[in-house]
Amino acid sequence: MIDMHCHIVPGIDDGAKDMEMSIEIAKLYSENGFKKVFNTSHFLGEGNGASRTDLEESFNNLNRVLLDEGIDLQVLPGNELYISMDIIEDLEAKRALTMNNSRYVLIELPSNDFPLYTEEVFYEMQIKGYKPIIAHPERNRSIVKNPELLINLIEKGALAQMNFHSIEGMYGKDVMLAADLLLRNNLIHFLGTDTHSNGRRSPNVASVIKLISSKVGKEKLKELTVINPNKVINNSEILVEAPSRFKKPGLFNIFNGLF
């Protein structure tokens, strides 16, 4: 499997605090069947956090250490870009990283808001040749209340990555129900652990894998964890199934048996 979203590189953001923790996380990845992971350190804009040069040096060093330790895990470059009107400028200036230097870009929306400029930014990104991937949309309160917001972005070319642990309630019941809704209605194209440590937010996904497989089947699971991530690595086109449209917005649908 390939993890589309993690913070394994040490000392960069709120992820692994040191190399020792990174190594422990890598061991957990191997134990859980992962061969490659995208390190997606937070990018909050120019001057906030590690520079591209420092980040590239850090994940190259981590890969060398994992090789020396005999851990069969490859760390790939990426950023989790917090949405702003400056994203395109940051990408064009090479301040922010795309996923493995491809056209694909992981974008984080605020948890409690859906910026009015989101659609405009995504449109402009695609005009420039980039492909936005929305990080954990099931955790965005506006999308939880109104999944039509996500449907609109996907119909206009965006993709979406769900956190594995959302489906089992790590982030609360509403997020769990939203994750189930989005997953079963063709609104999720990748899965990610969003690993930050070797503790609660880790790559321990064995039980979650079984749960997701029971909901969407083994072939869909493979698409989300192997096929689509490999297409990102190779900068290949991802063809997605059209998302379902909802009769009514929000989680109210679930309780009315509309799905």
C-alpha cells in the first residue's frame, strides 16, 4: 500500500519530533503493509515553517537512515498546503512541493470553514496544470453539513483523500458518518493515515482496512491505496467514477435511508 498523507519527516512540523520517532513510525508502516508514503509536511505560506530546501534535505536523510536500518519503506516528497489565494504563486515559485514533483497537490481546507475563494483557487490551479487533492474533506464541518460542496469541486476536476481512521470514529461521530457517506458515493479517491506519531495518530490500520473493505470491496480498496497513488507517483491521469448526487444536503440523508 501507499500512504497519501503523513508527517513522518522529523522536526519539520507537528509530526515526528525526532529521528527515533520517525524510525518507529516507519517500522509500524512496514508491519501494516505499506511500502511507500508521501510525507506531506504542512505548508502555511512563504516564511512559515521549513523551506523547500530544508524539507528536501530532511526526507532524503530519512530515506538514507531507513535504508541503513533495513526498513523497507520509501518516503516520497510532498506538502499539505493550507488553502490560500497565494497557493499558485507558491507552487510556481517552487516554494511548495507537489506530490512527488507531479501535477498533484494536496490541499487542506480549514476544519470549521469553507472559504468562498476555494472554487476559484482550484480552477486557477487547474488552468496552470495542477490537480488539487482535498485532504480529509470528511473533517471539514461545512462539507459534513453539505456534501454538495465536495461534489461540486470533484465534478470540476478535484480529487479527495480520506483519513483511514475517520471511518472508525477517531475524530468523532459526525466525521465517521461523513466518511462513510463520502466513501460509498464515489467521493473519495485516496486513503491516508495522516500519521503524526507512533502513538494515537499512527499507521496502525489493520482493523480499519477490514472495515473499509467490508464497505466498498477489495478492488475499490486497492484502487484507493495502490492504483491511484501509483498514478500520482507517475504523474498519470486518474479517471474517476462520477459522484452520487444527494437528494438533501448533509448527514440528514443517512438517517433517512437515502443511500
